[in-house]
Amino acid sequence: MKRLLLSILSAAILLLAHNSNARPVQPPDERTRNAQWISMPAITGNEYGVYYFRKNIELTNKPAKFIVNVSADNRYKLYVNGTLVSLGPARGDTFYWNYETVDLAPYLVAGKNTVAALVWNEAQYRPEAQISVRTAFIIQGSTAAEEVLNTNNTWKSMQDRGYQPIWGYFAASTGEMVDMNKSIMNWYAPDFDDSSWPKAANLFGGQLKGQWDGFGWQLVPSSIPQRELVYERIPTVRKATGMDIPQTFPGTKAPLTIPANTTITMLLDQVHLTNAYPTINFSGGKDAGISISYAESLFDNLSKYKMRKGNRNDVDGKDFSGRKDSLISNGDKGQSYTTLNFRTFRYIRLIIHTQNEPLVINDLYGTFTGYPFKQTAVFNTDNKEIKQILDIGWRTARLNAVETYTDCPYYEQLQYIGDTRIQAMISYYYSGDDRLARNAINLMDHSRLAEGVTQSRYPTHDTQIISTFSLWYIGMLHDYWMYRGDSTFIKDKLEGERAVLKFFSQYQQADGSLKNTPYWTFVDWASGKNWEIGSPPKGTDGSSAIIDLQLLWAYQWAAAMEAKMGLSDYAALYNKQAAKLKQTIQRKYWDPAKMLYADTKDKDHFSQHANSLAILTDVVKNTDLPALSKRLLSDTSLTQCTIYFKYYLHQALVKGGLGDDYMNWLDIWRENIKMGLTTWAEYSDLKYSRSDCHAWGSSPNIEFFRTVLGIDSYSPGFSKIKIEPHLGTITKVSGEIPHPNGKVAVSYALENNKWRIKINLPQRTSGIFVWRSKTYMLKGGENVMVI
């Protein structure tokens, strides 16, 4: 009876507006024919499989609009009359399962139209970030006119038996083995004959979140735009064996014929790292094997040095190791293969082995994909190094922004809080588009366990908890509150902030210090004494200064938010807890002989991390601040921050009065450039850095604007602006960043020993300008000074 009701109710009336102001769900219109979740007949839905769904419709006229809502498990690609029009759904979890809203009108014609979908389920091989119920597909028309496309058993379906997974765990996704002899060609074409295909199997009606009992997928409108898809050529072949390859291949589209009974190997170079769907079009070559492997970089000598890397531009004497897709040709003309999921690569190794027929490669190219961020920030300088650092940083950030932020595009594609906090700030400063950041905050909020702590990464189908990342989650809330103009969004998240702090309170001792904080307490990939897999050392009493300082900062952030938009009792409680913890930290970890904060009460470990956080949380006395800040840079016995935690180190140094030296702190970024990297590596040890692309290293894309140009928020919502430049030896520079009310633009030029300064603020804001310890008031609009 329950299933019958599920079918009858309008569980898939996906009529919510595709924006954050969607209206509440309304009772179903009696005329509505509800869409069904559909699948292939006679499958369990939990096995690996690639499936096609098709429906032909007749239209009297080409419509002005034709809006449908579409989703699938695991993933889909939607085609109209042979053209790809949508892919998704954006990843979430079963309690918030996204659907995409798509206007098909531009692709429809008067007369016959074919709508077709590729749906795949990678089952146990699916990406770590992919949550799943079972194989399924759904389309719901937005109005009665579009309901002709509602999914039900009027759709045709078929499994592509040519696909098999290339076995082996890989967090981002497994490889694909496709035998074109068994695969279905041109299944999405309007003239394809699907008469022998069986009808799709109805599963049950879809449900909008909260509309019924939550069975299956609780559908919500995706809050982010569709991914960008941009055609890009692969410029060059770096090495080849087996035959001579024209220098123009594959940068210029032209056929390449591989003779019969031949084996060739080519190393292709994209020149920079990219996320792309590789496509290979080929003909002939019955039973020829094609292997396509992808790598960020090559390795020195795998048998001798394992995964050691050298200069990323070098290929001679190097070994290749990377994830792989494989194909078998069926000998026909016009064969084409595109990966189901995008691949991340700089290098592609192409191995082709022909049998008794020659194989023709008609074309080989990529289609870049990512979140459609647009750069709106501008940094005008003649300094080529600064431009290069900003360009590499923006590429790194873009490759780690797809439908969520990711830690790395090649290996994991998981949205970790520690990484995401920095990435969201880059988005605020560099683009002004905060939709992906809002999505991340929502997902992290959804990830919280009953005990209050968040998961370290989300979405994910396996649980992982980095308890310290829950504290950075509170930092993410505070960042959004300070830099974006929507306090209501964050006010709704304060219950989660309270839950996190309650979780930590259970492990606080009487003096406020944490003891034996549970789960993984990752802070940084530092290699100091007694650091274990990124976790800082603990003292004999089970406490850690670094974790205590993170908790202190979280209390300070929470108190500020609660005081302005939460509950005053919580603000008072958190201020009280912060005051107690600050006293404890000073008493417990301060070493007056070394004039530094120790990592433990035993005072036998010292780090840049603890002392940076002590500065940022205002634990350091003003009289000690200048000397301690200088020690952070000069004392090499301190455990050093890696490229990730330099985000916090640099903020501390600026607060300590050393911001004019910012250009001197960029050695790790300069080393990345010297090593031929086109994105920032995960570790500071570039020879053994696992990932060549981690956006947590893109913090200069914040600091060239926040520190050098000096543009910062001075009040929640960026309603007041602080301009405090740190120009060092720079004598001419200008730039601008997006702002919730427009943009902030600054210009500094030293002329005849006088600084000519122009500052433009949005009209509905005000601010201050700090120059050599003197403060000037700023108004909305243009402010001009000669100092």
C-alpha cells in the first residue's frame, strides 16, 4: 500500500524554483502525471553497469521554453537530438539528492525529437565521494506541456555490455575497459533504431525532500550551476616509439594511421595540468587495443626511487605510472569514446596495438570541465613573478572546484574542510561567486554525526573524522559571515556550531585544555618531532597547544557570531570559555626562556604552528609580539609549516607587523615554479609530493589582495572595509576585488617621494585606510590621497 501511495503522490513534482528562494512544496495538482524513478528491467541496481534510456516525442512547433528537472543515481549525461545538454546530478547525499533544471528548448525542433540519457553506476568501484542507493533515472516536466517526457515505462532502456571496470581501488574513480565489439554505438542519435529495446522498469515515484516518508532519494534543486565544458586540444607529442608521428599531432586535427600488426607508444603533453573528458575518434583496426593512461607528472625511477618526481617538464629517462582506460576496436568507421568521468592529467600515454588491420585515429582531444567560476579580481603589476604565481594559483583553485571543492582532482576529489576553508576565501576574493562555498557549508552541516562532530570530508560513502577540521568548519562560518552579505544563511548554521563546541567540551579538563582529543587530529603535513600523520605531538597529560589554540579560536569566532545574530547566553558562555582557555594556554605552554609557546606542557616541542595560532588568537602579549613574530621566521629549529599551513603563518606574521616582507615568504611557491609545476603541490617536499594539485596552496591568491593591496573586511557582511597595504619594495600597483555591493578598487603609486593613493568603495559602505600607523576615514565612492 505504501508503494502505491508513493506512486500516486506527486513525489517527483520537481517544480521548486532553481534558486535559494524556492517556494514551499505545494499539494500535487490532480492533473499531474508523476514521473517515476526508472531503471533497466531484471537488474538489482547495485551492480556495475552502463545504461541508456531513450524516448521520442513529437512537437507541433519548436517551443520557446521546455523545462525539465532531471536526476540519476549514480550519474547521468543527457542528450537532446544528439547534443549533450546536461550532466549531473551535483553530488549530495540521499537526504539532499540534487536534481538539475534544464531548458531543452534550444535543442528541440518541430516534429520528431529524441531525448536520451546515459546513466552509470560504478557500484563498489564508485568514487569515494559518491553516495548511492541503486541505479535509477528520473525526469519530471516543469509544467503539463513538458510532462510528455516524465520518466515511466514509456521510455526504452538498454545496458551497454561493452563496459567493464578496470579493477583496483582509486578514490576518484576507477578506469574503464570498453570492448567496442559489445558496445552500442550512436545510441543517442535521433535515427538510432531502439525498437528492440525493452521498456524501462518503473521503480517508484520520486519524492521532494520532506514530502513523504524519505524513502529512496529526497530530491532538492541543485543550488549550483551546471559545470563548464570547454573544448581544448592536446598540443604536442613529447615522445613516440613504434612509428614516426607528425609534429602537428594531436594539436591539429588530422587523421593518423597506425599500420596493421604494429605497436606504438606516444607520450602526449597537455603542457599544463587539466581536468577534462578525453575523447578519441577512430576507425578500422578490428580488435586493435588502445590504452589511454593519465598522469600529473612522470617519475625518476620507479623500481629504485619509488614515486620520486623531478622537474615536471622532464620526460627523458622518466617512468610513467598512472590510471588507465582501455578500448578494443570493433573495426567500424566512426567509433568514438569519451570517459564517463573526467580525467586529470598533464601527460597522456597512448599505447596502440593493431592486429591484421590498420587503425585510423581520426581525432584526439579533451573537454575541460569545472565549476564555472569567472575571475573578477584584478591585480595590475609589471612584476611577472606575481602574475605567474596568481595564474598558477587560480588554475589550481579552478581544478579543485567542480560540483564541490576538492582536495585534489587526480587522486581523491573529496571536499575536506581544511582545504575548503581556504578555497572558499579564494572564491570570495577572486570571483565573488559564493554558491559553491554555500553548498560546501551546507554539506558539512549535513555531515555532522549525532555526537556533534562533523565528518572531515563530505559527501563521502565511507566515514572519516578529523576532529580538528570541525573547528575549521566554525572558521568557515565566520569567514562567510564576515565577507558575504547574507548573515541569515549563517544564522541557520549556529546550531551546528554549538554542537561542535559541545563535542569538544566533553574532552576539556577543568582548566579548559583538551585531553586526548579523539579521532584524527590532523593539523598539517609537518615533519617535526613526534608529529604523526599530520597530528601534532601531545604532552604527557594528553594535551596539545596547537589543538587548544584551534579550540580557542573557534570559541572566539562563535562568540562573535552569537553576539550579533545568535543567543547572548551562548556568546557569554563562549567568551568565558575563551578567557579561561587563554589563561591556561599562557600558563601551560609559554616558555619565558625561549620566548615561545611550546607544543606541549613538557616544553620539548616547538613549532611555527603553535606560535602562529597564539598570535592569531591574541594570546601573545603586545610587548612580546614583535620578537616572537621575527622568531617565527628566523628560528629554524621550530617545526616548519608546510605550504598548507603557511596560510595561517602568513596571517600571523602580518599581524605581527611584518607584512611588508610578504614577497620574501614565497620560496615554496618559487620552488614549485622551478620544478615545472603548473599547479601547487600538496606537500612542501616536491620530490615526493603525492598530489601535484592542492588548492590549499593557492593562498597567495588571497594575500596579494588582503595583505599586499590591503583590502579586508572590517565588519560582518563586508559592510565596513579596512584598507591597510603592505607594499614592501613595490612602488606602483593597483587592483580590485568583488564585493557584495559592487567592487573595491585601490591604486598606489610613488611619485616624487609622495604616494598617490586612490581607493574606490561601493556606495553603501564605509571604511578606514591605515598607513604607517595612522588611520584615515573612507567614504563610499572615490577617495584620493597624496601622502
